[in-house]
Amino acid sequence: MINILALETTGKYGSAAVIKEDGSVYCASSETEMNHLKDIITISDEAVKAAGISKKDLTHVAASAGPGSFTGIRIGVTTARTLGQMLGIPCIAVSSLEAMAQRVLSEAIAAGALYVVPVINARRHQTYAGAWQAVFTSDGEHQSIVSEMPEKQYMIEDLLAELTDRVMENGGRVFFTGDGIDAYGDIIEDAFDAKGIRGQLILADEGIRYQDAGSVAKIALAKAERGDTLTYDRLLPEYMRLSEAEQRLRDGTLSDKIKKAR
């Protein structure tokens, strides 16, 4: 019997979900922005209770390991590591971008989209993004998503140049999701307008646009079933870039400021 607790803390709102072996999902969410440290244990307990089990019944703990909010990633990964160690159960790392793609996949398919593109705002025209397609079984049922463009840090203009080129060459509609829409929605629309393919663009509604533990849980279940797990000490954050302070330290600008302050 599989019972997985999944944690999502990479976006504005924290959430937790328990998924059972039969695929049933039980979720709990915070209603306060960026309150992950305070809420993560409470919402985890709520999800476990909603599933009708206790923590001793958990077989795995999963975390959305990034990219996203640096502080949020650390909170989610550390909490998952702690639970994994305390309960003696394996951990599972899930990409926040892949989980975002999973969350909107049915809507993207219904809209006739070929590509699902989650975009997280990393500020100053920087994003974390990737692109996925759906893979179907012979009877037409949705099976899984496969990567079409690698998960990495993109300048929004570079991401859009590659995507619009793909659409021009291969056709197909593009379904965007994530808070990158909030930050760069006009830039996205302008890029598709400039190529004369505005009709190929779909932007996710706000109700499904952001990170959610239920999608993390679904990916975690598939990973657990194929044995793709980690010991607690091997579950690590996926920041996808250095923090601003680390970048400045590496470049020497932070150390210069420290010296001047002295």
C-alpha cells in the first residue's frame, strides 16, 4: 500500500497533499502568501487527516524541489528530509515546473494545445521554464507528459523566440501557465503577434496557473511505482541558479561592499 505526502512550497501559497495507491488525492492549502514556514506542518497534518490515515501510515514523502522561491524550496525540502528521517521512509524529488505542467494538462489537451509551457518569474526578464507534450495510449487515453524543451533558466525573449519558431515550423498551440504570465503576459502576447500566430497562444486561467501539491503528488506516485526514490540525505534543492547574494559574492561585488562597510 502506497501513501505519499507531497509538499509544495515553491510559489506564493504553500500546499500539501496525500495521494494513495489508487490515485485518490487529499489536499490542504495555506491562505496566506509566503507563510510556508508557519503553515507547512499544519497543512501537512490536515492533508493526512483528510486522507483518513496517520503519519505512521505514510510510505513516502515528496517535495517540490524547485525551481521557485529560494526560501520556499529550502522549507519544503528540509521538511520532507526531516519527515523522511523521522519516519524512516524514502523521499521523492519532483520538479515544480513538471508539476505545473501536469496540473494544467487536461485543460491544455481540451484546448488543442501541442505544448504545455510553465513559466516561473525569476525577475528582470529571467524565467525558469520548460515545455512538455502529452503522450497517449493507443486507446487515446492520456498517459504521461514528455519533455520537449529542457527545464532551465531562460530570458523570456529567448524562450519565446524558440517557442514561436517551433510553432512556425511544426504548428500546434502553446498553453502557458505560471506566474510568468503575470509578469510577462504582454511580452508573450507581443511575441506571438509579431509572428502572426496569436491564435496559437493560450494563457492559463488564474485558478490553475500556480503551483499545487496535488500535481506534485501525482508525479510522486508515478515515481514511487517505478522505484525512483531517494534517502532523506540525498533529497536536495534544485535552485537552477545562484541566489543574488551568491552571485554577487562570486563576482566579488558583495565582498567589496562588505569591505567598504567596515
